[in-house]
Amino acid sequence: MSDIAMKKPAHSNGNRIRKSRADRTFDAIIYTIAGIMTLLALYPMYFIVIASISDPNMVAQGNVLLFPRGFSMDGYNHLFSMGNLWRGYGNTILYSLAGTLIMLAVNIPVAYALSRRDLVGRGFFTFFFIFPMFFGGGLIPTFIILNNTFHMVDTFLVMVLPFSVISYYIVVSRTFFQTSLPAELWDAAQIDGCGNLRYFFRVVLPLSKAILAVIALWAAVGHWNSYFNAMIYLRSPERYPLQLVMRNILINNEMAASAMTGSAAADINRKANLIKYGAIVVSSLPIMTMYPFVQKYFNQGVMIGALKG
């Protein structure tokens, strides 16, 4: 081998290209900005956690910044001593599981059907499902229909069934099916004698795990954080979800504080703030633990449908 072939470029170090001072400066600026943005996003969540286990007096005085001060579990002890909290947890878990399954069962087949170019009346049905994204009947007509016609008010079904069709989920899923499932796959399945239903369950769904995971996570988060529908359509406290239970706890604490004066009101306010921090942690922690398990599906699912076509 000649000396020219054996000689390495002067600007390289093995397989790595040596960066110039301008490149290193630019990288340092980008990493600094990314680090600052990360801290700005993570610190509020971190502060809520440390504030929930700190002395409420220390939190009120602004002495809690990076580490807990005056370790106290009074907020959690007060929350966990409430029976309606655990009942709300159970209701929210049931609403989230049932609502997510119903949303998948409703929106995914609709999205797949709208993605098929051979669907008769495809334009009309697309308009039919997209129109509610911009116009709705309103709260009062919806309540009257659910109460007088379907008799769903103050029942389990009112939390999972009437609002299961989400146009945005249908649009995202339809885009995924159009861009990720080639038409040749359906042609090959037809040659093998596969019908529409069998093709959907045996081919489409196994190849669509990414979008299924994304829609399931969105639906679960929506049900977990929902309180407005429960506040409007539920009457029995034993059916309240977790978020509505937390809301009532915080409102009751604020009303108790406003009914007192002096040091007693200040103590109740500090205790109410401690309970508020604990309530945020208790209500957010379960759903946050889901993200690491489905994070890998986001780029594979939504971004495929967003970037192709």
C-alpha cells in the first residue's frame, strides 16, 4: 500500500473530524440553551415534590428552593386519611380503562375506513366526522339529550360513552393508515382470500401498534385529567373521579380558611397549600409513569403520519 493511502487527513483524529473553534462555540451555546430549557421545564415539577414533603411554614416563607426543609408528611397523611380519595382513585381507574378501550374501539375502525380509497361516500363521511371539530351542539342541548333521551346522567356510562368519538384522533389515525399501510398489502391479502374484517384484525392492527399506543395514551390522559364532565353530569359523590374529589378538597380548605381570621386562618392556608402540593403529586404520578413505556411509539407513530405524504 502506498504512502499516500496510509496517510490520514491532517484534520481528522481517527474517524472523528476535529471541530473548529466556531463549531465548538456553537455547540456550547446550543447545549446551554437546551440545558436551561430543560431546567425550566423540570424544576416546577421538582419543586412541587419537595414542597409537598416540606414544612408549610418554610414553603410559605420561600425557604424551599432546591431541597426539602423541615420534612413533613402532614399533607399526604391528611389526603390518605380521606376515604373519598381512594374511591375517587378507583373511579378514575375504571373510567380511564373503560373509556380508553371504547375510544380505541370506536375511533380506530372509523379512521381505517376513512383511509380506504374504495370507501363509498368517503368524502361525506370524512366531513361528517370532521365537522364537530369546529361546531358543536353546546352544553345545554347535550345535557338535555343525555338526561331526557338516554337517561345517562349520574351513571357510569356518561363518563365513557357519549364523548368517545374524537375527531382529532380519527384524523391522526387516518393519516397513519394512509401513509404507513401500502395498498399493495391489501391486494396481496385479497389474493390469499382475506376479507375486510380479517385483514383489519390480522394485518392492520398488528402493524399499527405505534398509533394504537399513542391514541391509548392520549385517551387515558384525557380521562385521568377530566373533571368538567363529572362536575356537569354526575350527582352522586360516590361516582366522582379523582380530579373532582381533589377539586372539592381544595375548595373546602379554601372556604375553611376564609371563614377564620388571624393566625388560625394563616395556619389553615399553609396546610391547604401543603395539601395542594400533595394532591398534584398524588393525581399526576400514576399517569406520568406511563410515559416511559410508550414514549418510543410517539416518533414511530405520530411523526410517521405527520412527515410522510
